[in-house]
Amino acid sequence: MIRAIAIDDEPPALAVIEAFCAQADFITLEKTFTKPAEAQKHLSKFPVDLIFLDIQMPSLSGIDFYKGLKQDMMVIFTTAFTEYAVEGFNLNAIDYLLKPFTYERFLQATLKANEYYNYRNNAATTPQQYLFVRADYRLVKITIADILYVEGLDDYIKIFIQDQKTVVARMTMKSILEKLPAKEFVRVHRSYIVSLRRIDNVRNKVIYTVDKEIPIGGIYEEEFFRQFKR
């Protein structure tokens, strides 16, 4: 069960979240707050997994509230103002609910939180089958077996996926490589990471995979061939 609290300066908005949480059998809404300061005191003693957090509050904005948290908690922002979406997702929000939202939209956001919660808590004990990246102001789930290769472009990466739209995310090559299984993916160039299982053949320091020719950089050559031969 995901343990959650909700913070909003408007009691009717909290009542909606309470009613929706009661219908979701994987969330326990432990407490609601109209004053951010009271929520901060509560969280310092009783951390939770998820916060439903209004952005536009008179005493303290939800953005500043979340930036001030010392614990690692998931957040779903709720607000009537769309202009906060970009900043919300820069803070690694699970989702962004625009008021007034339906139960179906609420369920979509909380199921995403539940999936990420299970992924994070089971990562050490179960084989890694998928990963989450943030792209297009949302959390995107990608099945690892479907990844063909990754291309680096300055501060962005492009993840090429079997029979799916390419995912563009603001990440470094180093950070995405750390998320991928080391036995299945290898960096072959400063701009490319390839899936070993997706390689068709290798000729003259060029990798051929799904109609794409990927060069092997000099500093990556030894490690690539070691893994490829294995």
C-alpha cells in the first residue's frame, strides 16, 4: 500500500482527493492539511510515500514546499494553473493533475505512482525489465528488451525503441547507462549506447543494428569487443 498525504488550502479540493483515494485500493490517505507548515511538521516525524500537493497556496507554494523536503517522496501536483507544469516536472513529479480532474484522470496518475513505487522497491530483488525516464513533461515507462540503441545529443538523449516512438529525454549518457543492465548494454561511442542483443553484425569498427550504422569509438573499442565476444 502507498502511504499518502494531501496538502491544499481549499478543503473542497481535499475532500475530492479523499473520496478518490477511498476508491483506490492501493493507496492509504493518512492525513490531509490546509496549512503547509503543519504538513512539514508531520512529515518530519512520519514520512510517507506520496504527496498530493497543491501548487498555488497563499502561505507557501507547492513548488517551494517540495524543494524543501529532506526525504525522498513521490509527488503528484494539483493545480488550476497549467503554467506550473514545466517547473513541476523539473522536480521529478510523478504527474500533474489540472483541476477539476475526474476520477479516471486521478486513477491514471496514481497507477503511475504505484508502478513507480513497485519498480523502486523491487529493483534490488527482481530482474530489471523496464525503466522510467522523464520526457515530454511526464514519466515514461520503457521496456528494456525493446530498446535498440541510445544516441546522445549534448544535454539530451534519444532512446530508439522497437516499433515505438523515439523518446527524447533531458539526461546524460552516463546517467542512462547507469539505469541499463550492464550485461545487456554497452557504450561504443561518446554518442552511442547499443543493446548487445540487437546487434546484427560488426564490420570494420562499425556496428550494424536495425538498419543503423553505429561507429565504434577508439576508447570504447576494447570494452565493446570484450562484452560482444562474451
